[in-house]
Amino acid sequence: GTTTERHTPVRVNKPDRNAYPDLPKDFTYVQISAGWEHSLAVGSDGNAYAWGNNSNGRLGDGTTTERHTPVRVN
């Protein structure tokens, strides 16, 4: 991921397989919602994923760390 502002769509990276070894090989996103400072997606594995600004823990991963690649929502 990057912190570059974009004005056209870009491909969303898959979550890190090292962090999620149970991620199916055919994983894809089935729905994505882009916000001003963070975005959310539903994966084909049924889990929610988030990335972007994480102030106040808005990504739901139990941290306040800004994420540039999708993390699974707890």
C-alpha cells in the first residue's frame, strides 16, 4: 500500500498471507466501501477487512496503527 492520494480506482491488495495463513488461495473481495480516510471490504472468506487511517481504532483491528494493506476486522 501507499499513502499516495488517488483520483482513479486502483487494485486493492490482498491481505498479507503471513498474517492470515488461513486465507483461501482463491481469495477475492466481494464488496468494497471507500471512505475519506479509511476503507472497508468484505472478503470471499466472509471476513471484513479495513485499511487507512486508524485514529481512535476505527479499523477495528484492536490498534490505532495506520494500515496501508487490509487487516482483518476483529
